[in-house]
Amino acid sequence: MFSTLASRVRRPSLMSKVVKDPTTLLPLFEDGMYMGWSGFTGVGYPKIIPIMLAEHVEQNNLQGKLKFNLFVGASSGADTEDRWAKNNMIDRRYPHQVGKNIQAGINQGRIRFGDKHLNTKDKPKSHNLDVVIIEATEITEEGFIVPGASVGATCELIQMADKIIIEVNTKLPSFKGLHDMNFYHRGANRKPNLITRVDDRVGMTSIPVDPEKIVAIVESTRSDATTPSEPMDESAALISGHILEFFAQEVKQGRMPASLPPLQSGIGNIANAIIGGLARGPFSNVRVWTEVIQDTFLDFFDEGKLDIASATSIRFSPECFDRFYARWNDYKDKIILRPQTISNAAELINRLGVVAMNTPVEFDIYGHANSTCVMGSRMLNGLGGSGDFLRNSKYSIMHTPSTRPTKTDPHGISTIVPMCTHVDHTEHDLDVFVTEQGLADLRGLTPRDRAREIIDKCAHPLYKPILTEYLELSTKACMKDNMMHEPHMLRHAFDMHLNIKDKGTMRIEDWNVSK
Amino acid sequence: MFSTLASRVRRPSLMSKVVKDPTTLLPLFEDGMYMGWSGFTGVGYPKIIPIMLAEHVEQNNLQGKLKFNLFVGASSGADTEDRWAKNNMIDRRYPHQVGKNIQAGINQGRIRFGDKHLNTKDKPKSHNLDVVIIEATEITEEGFIVPGASVGATCELIQMADKIIIEVNTKLPSFKGLHDMNFYHRGANRKPNLITRVDDRVGMTSIPVDPEKIVAIVESTRSDATTPSEPMDESAALISGHILEFFAQEVKQGRMPASLPPLQSGIGNIANAIIGGLARGPFSNVRVWTEVIQDTFLDFFDEGKLDIASATSIRFSPECFDRFYARWNDYKDKIILRPQTISNAAELINRLGVVAMNTPVEFDIYGHANSTCVMGSRMLNGLGGSGDFLRNSKYSIMHTPSTRPTKTDPHGISTIVPMCTHVDHTEHDLDVFVTEQGLADLRGLTPRDRAREIIDKCAHPLYKPILTEYLELSTKACMKDNMMHEPHMLRHAFDMHLNIKDKGTMRIEDWNVSK
């Protein structure tokens, strides 16, 4: 049952800005413009205008001739940014992306991708945005914007906008009351953020916007193109088990409260498994301070073990969104959505003593991690908030299966390598690594002790002897040269990676070092 | 003219803890103990007890038999930690060090060095400290400790101490009033730090301490073993000039205030040249939020251009300490010394919008930097506060000469390399690189654009063609493989480094890639 547009645009004077036919807005758009969209992890992004522009390009063969510099809090949808990428409509893209075509565009060198922390520092050189398009679920009587299931960078994009287009989604319920909009003053003499507990509310429930900047309001009845969550596999279940056991130990030692510190968990299979494990686990009155709320959070709430979740986005599968809307009143007071400058703020992650958990591409024996570039060069989705959380959390945990398959070897890639081909998180910031094999607690260990612990606890049995031999040969070589702090053989540090191209696997037979 | 000990120990009951002969404290010390010292960058560290222990080891041939796990805010002195290293008295050493022998011990694999951010996150696994030794310049009537020219980790060490020994230095003036001791509550539900301006004072001028933990008070008349500052060379002067010109441009563009944002500058030659340049420069009412106050700060004050400097340590040459003490009343209200958890707090560096400037070992064409490990393995001094500042500042700037000499080639080492052999700071965090050749402003640039800018502006002319060829060959290779985000050739990424061992220079003749 859809609402009427008038019931969602509560400021009567703004009804005059409603545009029935979005194609009449085409003259607003020019090649080379800077554009911002609402949205975060594929929810709450604008659809009507981006799809209209994509159709315009496709129908008039304008591929590569109408290109934009596109800024979105995190990823948008397959029906928008990925379709734009396919149409060669994107020049620059910041700061995070998801989609087959956009990845291809970046790695073919067509799209210039700026891989930034989601809580990007306020950079004074930043460009104004010519047009910002925001999906809203309501416009209040004051003319303020109520977003939907994500906040992301919407507050900051509005501050930087020359012109604003609002897509009011009447298919979604109004999310009014779920948000806490407390966005940073961007200049000098900023005051402290007063949030000290996960459930603190310090801001407004909607976003003020200059009505003179609003050039159009359009109605939308399109859904976010979210996908069903992946089924849990055995490896994710084992990882989840190791982490819950670690938590139990920390509680037993008196280092964690019985309700655990506030938790951050990343996106995907393993993150979902951890939250699912917690839903069935021994901890109650848990609080979550994270970026994204995923499917298994509903179970966690339903089991009565999760008290409150603060995030910048709710990214459910279509099925779980239905479940969420059906029991809106049961969940609405347990979720707070904030701007990503707040969810990912160093100040708050640090103050709250968050436990951060994320999945890397690979990590190395000394505890550096690569979250972005396969083989040092091929971009996946970008850093996202992993750096914000891992750098500032009280516990920083990285989890991944110990191997991934290649075309010819089901264990062709070891996610534990001698040296990362790209470093996004350094040894100085990471405390704990977990694979299906086990958990390595690196706190208080120096590099060579860390290497032994990582290989021993986390590496796949097929790779243990290979990595151990690298460590031993490196140690021997560096002892001769008095460089024993973090032993490496620069000539061989990437041999396992190079072997993939030659032989389809990281399982090298010999380090080819004279012993 | 020395003070009497009684005039500095203002709480009469504590005079009963005074120990005349420090050797009577020998029974307190056992092999394997965890020990903390006050001190930061070679000032304010205890001398009497560490030197007594060193003499004990030397006189009784106990080298390697009486070893300690040693925690100091940052570095201590040549007469203490370095002498200990020579005597093989150090097992673990955290989180920063300076000294020929301690470096040698780490790189020979004898000393286990934990290279940590100076504002290390509160790690719940951390060990109690058996004995903590603090240098003070006064003990107040309440029995609280007034440190000298550094605060560093003293507050936290005292919180973790089982036993405390205080060395009261009667040769130094009392520093009472210079400090602002506002140290973090370490548990949950911490409140915001209320500092919003460089000159805010929110704490006490001395450190509370449990009198029952004080096992001894000894008098000290030893000076810190600081060294004269290095003379400015041409390269440092050029770098300083580029940075001042950049500031002037930013002010002109309206992106910086005319008094500049609060400045952080690192330690050494270039940092001293920058501050010296500012003392003669066009900016006034400048404020400094940094770790260490160095010699040229006195000129900056004397020129009337520096309003206030907040730091955790004053590290002057002996000559400048004399100048400082002689005009104590002129300087005392313009300097605030804080704990390193405050000077280096992410929350505050971020809120104040600091400009951070530090020197790396090397940086790469895509903008990653190595601050610690030469050739990926050989430890210099450690990360220090560089990560705290560069990650959280509004402007993050790295400066270094474009080349360094080897034994056979005056330009044998390029500080700009294809890929860093160790990454401490990532491309996501660094804005500007400066060498004597010029300044590369990377804000808003994507990796391949950054590489061109860095090579063009910063690389030494001898290395420009070599690095350009690496970029071009890598781009060609990665284009074929669709990995164009950050092109590399993993097989050749360290060829310049490997060439040093073979031929004494990074000037390679050929990349040996089939073209």
C-alpha cells in the first residue's frame, strides 16, 4: 500500500517543486559535472534520475560523452552506478564502489577511483558538487529531509551542493525517528561530540536543507536492488566459533564485560555468521556500533540478546526488509542510523572501545593487511570503513578463510602471505587474525613472534611448511646483514603471488634460495 | 645554584622515603621484570637508578643475566637505554627508541622491539609494571609529581605501576605550572575530552600518585644527555621554502587562516628548518600542537610570531635549555606540556585540524610511506607519533631529501621508490610530499595521477627516468591483465633496492622487462 506523495511532502510550499516527468530535468546535466548521491552499501540511493540519465545515454548513443564525477557515501546499486559504469558515464568515483562493471571500468583504467576512508578527513581542497540527488522517505513540515535505510554521506553532500534533487520514495515507510543527525561543523573551533554510549541521541531526526537549492522533487516507487544474503559455509561457521570462544576467554579474564564491548562487524558471509553465532551465543545486553546492519541482526534482536544497534545503513535482503517493516514497532527503538562521519568517527570508535571485525584480501606473517588491491594492483571495492574501525578500536580483528581457490587448485591462494602486495592496515593497528584453522592473538608480540603465531594458528596446513621456510630463510639471511627486526627476502617476497600466473597456485615447490 | 631536596619534596611525610645510597635499592630488581621509565625524546628520563643498575651489571659481569622489559613513552638517553642495550640488559622494548646500541640489539635479534603508535590504544591485555622510575622536578604538598621537560607516558606508567621510585632533579628548575595533566579514564563510558583550542587547560599541573606505591625517593643532579641540533643544510632549507610557499598559497585560496592551522612538526633537521623558516616568515599568531618543541621554537617565540605551543616534551640542545631557563618567565605561559595520550590523541588532532609534518625513510610513487624499516627489515627508531598525526590531521605532509648517499654513490638511494619495502602510512592518509626538488599536492588525485605528480615534482632528476619507466612498464603490463588501478610489476617492484647490494646504488640501468 503506497502513500501519496502529498502525505510525504509535509511542507506545502515544496509541492510546487514536484516534477512529474523526470526527463524534463535533462538540461540540468552536463558532461564533466561533479555529482553526489545519497546511499550506502546499496540502500537509500536515488534511482529515478540516475536511471533516466542511463536511458538517455543508451537511447542517444552518448556512451563516453556524458561523464560525471560521482561521489556516494559508499556503494550504490547495480541498476544505477554499475549501469553507469557499463555506459562509460563515470570519470572519477569516490570513495567506495560495488559492481562488476564499475570494477571493470576501474581496472581497465577508464574510471578514476579514489579509494578513501569513509570518514574522510575534511579536505579543504574539496570541490563543490554541481548536483546532489537524495532519496528521502519524507520531507518534514520544516522542509527537512528524512532519509530511508541509510544516511551515509547525505548530510555532507547537501552541505557541498549547488543544486539538490530529492527523490521521495512512497513505496517505503517513512523512517522518521530512526535517525540521529549530528553532523560535524566543518571549520575551526569544533566542539567535542557528546556521544558517550551507543544509544545516545544528540542530534535531529532529519536534515536541514536550503529550500532555494532544491531544484526538483520527484516521486519514486522503486526498491533498492539488494540481494539475498549468501548461505553460511563451514569456514564462516568455524571462524565465528573461534571468535566467540575468544570473547568468552576475554570475559573470563575480566578484560571484557559480560555484555561485550560495542561491536563493529563488516559486510558479507563471515560477518553474518558471527552475528548469527552471537544470536545463539551466551552473551546478552549486547550493543553494536557499526556501519551496516545485516540480516542476522534481526535474529540477534529476536533472541533478546541485542539491546541496541547504531549504524549508518541497514542492508537487508528483500526478505528481511519485509520482516523488518512488518514488525517495525518492535525494532524501531533499537536502531539508530547516523551519518558515516559519526558512525566511523575516530573520536567515537576510540571512546566507546569498539571491537572491530573485517575481512581482508590477504594478510602477511608480520600482521599487515591488504583490503583492496589483488596482486597489488587490481581494485576490488575499496577500503570502506575498515581503516576507520581497525585503527581506532580497542580490539581489531581480521577474519578470512585461510585459502581461496584458483581455477586449477581449490587451495591455490593462501590468504596468508610472506608480504602483502598492498598494505591498507599496518602491523601497528591489528591485534587478532582468525581463519577457519584458528585464532592468532598478536597483542604484545614483536614481529618474529607474531609470524610464528600467525603461521601456527591461522595458515592452512598446505601452506604452513612453505611460510615457515620463508620465515626461516629470511631470518637466516637477515641475521647475516643485521636486519633482524622484521626478516624478509625482498627478492622472494612475492614468489607465491608470481607462481599463480605461472602455475595457477601459490604452492611453490622451492624458494630457490641457496641454503 | 641547586635547590635543596627538602625545598622540592614539599610533603614532609615523604622525606622519610628518601634514599641516600641508591645501591641499597638493588634488591628491588630481578631479571625478567617489567619496568617503566618517564622520559620522551631524550628528556625527563630517570638517570640515577638506571645508571646504578648499568654499573652493577658491568662490575659483576651480569651482561645478559639481568634483563628487563622496558617501557618508556618515547626514547630515553644514550647514558641509560643505550648503555643498557650495550650491556644486553633489555629483553622487550616498547614503543620507540633512539641509540646506536639499542638499534644494533634490535637488528641483531637480541632485543624484542614492539614498534607502536605513541598514543597506543588502551590494550586490555597489557601487563602490570613491577617498577616504574619517574624523574620529577618537584613533589607537591599533596604528594603529587611535577615532571620536568617531558610528560610522555608518565601518567599511564604510574597507573600501571606496582612500585614507584622518584628521582627528584634539583639541578633543574621546578616546572610547576607548565603541565596540563588530563589523562584518560581507561575504562568504559569515558567522557569527551574538552580541549577545543591549543591553549585550553583542562587538567591539573601535577600527577596524583598513591603514596603507598612509592618505595624510594632519590636526589638527582644529572642533566639530560641532549645533543646540539644539526646545522641546517641546503636541502632542508629548500624543503622549508616549498612548504612555506604551499602555506601561503593555501592562505591565499582561503583554505587556511592567515595564522595557519595548528602545526605539528617532527624531529630533526628538516623540522627545525621549517620552524626556523616560519620564525622569519610572514605568518603570525601561529599555534603549535605537536609532540616535541625543538631549538628553533625559541626563535619563533622571540620573533613574536608563535603564540602558544602545546607538546609532550621540550627537547632543546644544552645551549637552548640554558636560554630557556634564563628567560623562563618570558616562555612559561606560552608552553603547555601534556601527556602523550593527549598530544597524540586522534580525537584532538582531528578536532583541531592540525597540519602534520614528518620525515619518512622512503615513500613510493603511489603515496605510501615507510617510516621505520630500511629494506623492509632493519629497524631505525620506530613509528613514534607519525601515525597518530598523519592519520588524523587535516593536512598530512611528508618531507625528505629526494636522495641519500651510499658508500659509493652520493645519490645512491632514492627516497622515492616504486613500492615501499615496509608500509607505515598508506596512500589513504597522505596528502602532500616534499623534497628539495619540489612539492606534490596529491589531494583529490587517483593513484596513476599521483604517481605522475610525485615523480614530476619530487624525484631527483637522476631517478625521474628510472621511475617513469617503471610506471610506464607497469601500466602496460597491468593493462593487459585488467589491473590498472595501481599498476605494479611484482617481479620488479624492489629491483632498485636489490641493486644497492649488488652495485651500491639504486640507479639501475635496465628494468629487464621484455618491451
